[in-house]
Amino acid sequence: MTVSRFRTILFSVAAIVALAGLADATYLTVQALTGETLSCGGSPDCFRVLGSSYARVGGVPVALLGAAAYLSVFTFATFAAFGYARARTLLIPTVGAMFLATLWFLYVQAFLLHAYCRYCLFSAAITFLLTGLVIAVPSSQEASGP
């Protein structure tokens, strides 16, 4: 398998994984904007996290910001899979910012709220997977060879 083909596969997988994150974040956004109660399997922790002051930034649901981030990752990964170098340039800092935000929100859940939201943990897993995929993509220098 060539390096170019391997990069295309990794970017394609990242795009598909981003769609899973987009679905999760969209569901949480709709819940936040409509005020509907989530089905968290009867877990009160989920409601504590999603109803906390940390679930909004300047009045905007964090889930909406997450949905925008996942849509961006999907877009950048798709364009990168088709060989657009600038898309890869934009994908890396976007996933990096998502990774840092995820670490913050895990900290908030573990040490400030002492409660965990299953949807948030799923989003964290998706972000960690995206980070791993972006790290695994060979650089352009490796693709050109010796």
C-alpha cells in the first residue's frame, strides 16, 4: 500500500468518525435548545452535567460548538482525502483544539461536577479517536520519499 493511499484511507475514516460525533453533538444541541429531557438511561449524572453552568459558553450550548467542530472536521477530512493540502493544514489545529476542550470537559465532569454524561464521554472517545487518526497520517515529507 502506498503512503498516499494510506493517507486517503485515514482521512476517509476520520470523516466517517466525525459524522458519529456530529450526530451525538447534534442530538445534545437539539436537547439544549428545545429543553427536552434526554434519555440517559435513568442516570441523574447526565442531567447534572448537561444542566450545569459548564454546558453553555456565553449562552451558547457547548454541544452546538461541538457540532460545528465535528462538521468542520468532517469537511476538512473529506477534502484532505481528495488531496487538498490546505484541508489537512486546517484539520490538525481543529482536532487539536477539540482535544484540549475535551480534556477540560473531562476535568469538569470528574473534579468539579463529580458526574459523568454518557453522551459527553462518547464525544470524548470520538475526539480521542480523531486525534489518533490525525497523528497517524504520514506527513507530506514522508509521502515524497528519499
